[in-house]
Amino acid sequence: MLAPQGRYAPGTIPAAMPGAGAAALSIAERLARLRPQQVPSRPSVIDPQQLALSLGGVLDAPGVVRIDLYLNQESTGSISDARTPQDLAPLPNSMNLRRDHLHALGLTALEDAASLVFLDTETNGLAGGAGTLAWMIGAGRIEARGFTIRQWMLLGPGAERDMLTLLGQWLSPDSTIVTYNGRTFDLPLLATRYCLSRMNDPLAARPHLDLLASARGLPRAGAPDLKLSSIERTWLGVCRADDLPGSAAPGAWRNWLQARDARALPGVLKHNAIDIESLARLCLHAGRIKAGLFDDRGITMAGPAQSAEVTEATDTALL
């Protein structure tokens, strides 16, 4: 049966009248429809080898850049912008960071400062959990040629397992880990990443010195708080000029992943290296104070003979 004129049969939908939908659109909306749709831009292709070279490093594994830095005893500066070399607390070496300093810091089983590994990480966020990873790992240690810093940087999350492997290979059997607030942040983070990668954690069974706990036991000596940046400025003579704060590290890596924008990566590398350098200087500074050789102002508290010995060791350790 035909439907009455002007009505539609139940369950049917009338065909759109020509121009009916367009008539309801404004002129601006119709013009917007005519504009070409923008296609999301893809990240530009950057050769990993070239990126590694531009950062002063090499490609240690597919997707992992490695940078090596050396601070020898004959140099007169710092990775940071120290006010003058005389302002700097000395870097540790096997001569000036002695066994009594190590024992005063609680490392009673350690005999040689060359076993210390100063560790710091930069992450893709501070929220924690399975989604937080360390995209940059920096580690420093005392070697015969001076103080060595090695940094590994991920070019993408798929290379994380390789970076974790490289860190484990760099450690020696007797390595002792030194961090700043690593007991609650760096080490648990890395333990989670090793676990998710189904790898044994090479840091788990090693002795660990968290210098934040050591700093809490020292006089403030002008430091407004116990942030590493405050302590290094007031206690160690380390001055950071144009430093990229650690809170900017997640954004720097995100810009690299999404847009292949590498402009902020050198700043994160420098920030991480200064953190490790400051860790090493703080270790010697805190060890000497706790051992009773210096007060919180760096003034010797030893007798004349011992004072001369300490001063000589200090002079040879200045950068």
C-alpha cells in the first residue's frame, strides 16, 4: 500500500534533499570544509650515528648513545661554571678519599675509593609506576687517569634492555653505589625496570651509600635546604649557569620522541654530568667532616703533622 502523500512509511528514512544540509551551514563553515585537511607531521628522520656524534658520543648499541667525560687532576675547571677553581671542593681520588673517610660514611667494608660508582638518572616523569623509565643513566668512578663519567641515553623505549645491560657490564664485581636520594628514587626505579625487562638487577645486592642521609647529619653551613643544587652551591663551590633543571628532562625526551627535536638533549646531559660530579665532591667533603679532619667550613681540625698530609692530598686533588 502506498504511503499517504507527504508522509513516510513507518521504519523508513527519507533521502536527504539536495542542498538541505548545506543550507543549514554558515558561510564560514562551508569555507572551512573547502580547506585542505592538515595531515599530522611525522618526525623527521635523524641518523642515530650523526646524533651521537653531535652530542659528543658514540652509538653504543642500536638506540643507545654513550658519552664519556674525563676530569683529570691537572685540569683547573669543572663541568659546571665554578666561580673560580679555588672555590671548588676537590674531586675524590684514591689518595685523598681514604679508608677512614669511607668508614666514617658507613662503608666499613670498603678499602678503596676506586670501587665507588656515583649514579644518577633522568626519567620520563616523576609519577612512578611501570610507565616511568630512566631514559638517561649517568655513572662516575675514580680511575687512574682521573674522574670518569659515562652517560647512556635512550633514543627510544625499545632500546631500554640494551641500556640496562650496558650499565651492568660497566660495573665491577666490587662496585659500591653512591647516590643522592637514590634509596627512594633511583634504585627502586631501576629495580622496576630490570624486573619488567626480566633481567637480574646488578645493583640489588651491592652496598649503597645515599649521600642525602649523610648530608642530614652535617651542619647546614648556609645551605637553605638539602637539595643537591643548594648543597653544591654553598658547600662545594659549584655554580650552575644556564642549567636545565631536572624537571625539564621529561619534556626534553618527549620532544625528541614526538618531533625529533634534539635541541634540549645537550642541556640534560650537562645537568646529569654536574649531578654526578657534585656527588663525588660531596662524598669527599662529607667523609672528611665525619672523619673529623675538617669542620663544616672546610677548616682542618687535625694536628700539624696530619694537617700537612691532608693539605698536600687536597692540593693534588684540585681540578
